[in-house]
Amino acid sequence: MVFIMQVSSGILSEASISPSDQAIRISAWLATLPPEDGEFIVAQVKTLCDHLRQVRINAETMSDKSRR
């Protein structure tokens, strides 16, 4: 069984769902690296995802304001 950690509203929880094709590909790449390098990559991916999520939220907010 695969557990994927999800962060929601600052609360860490576990959900038993199947990994996506993207997660499987990234996991294969990480498997070829030493653990400390894998942790570095995971942290970078999280930072990038957080940034892109915020950019989208900001763009949606600006789009909503321009429709008013």
C-alpha cells in the first residue's frame, strides 16, 4: 500500500491513494540518488509547487477583480 502525505490547512494527514504517473516517474528518478539528494529534490519540488499554486491563486484573484 502506498501512502502519500498531503498537507491541508497546515495539518499533516495520510491518504491511501494510488500514486499518479508523475509521482511514479519522479519516484524512479529519486531511487537512483543518495537519500540526502532525494530529500533535497523533494524539498525543491514542494517549494516550486507552493510557488506555482500561489501564482495561480493570485492570477485568479486578479481575474475575479477585473470582472467586477
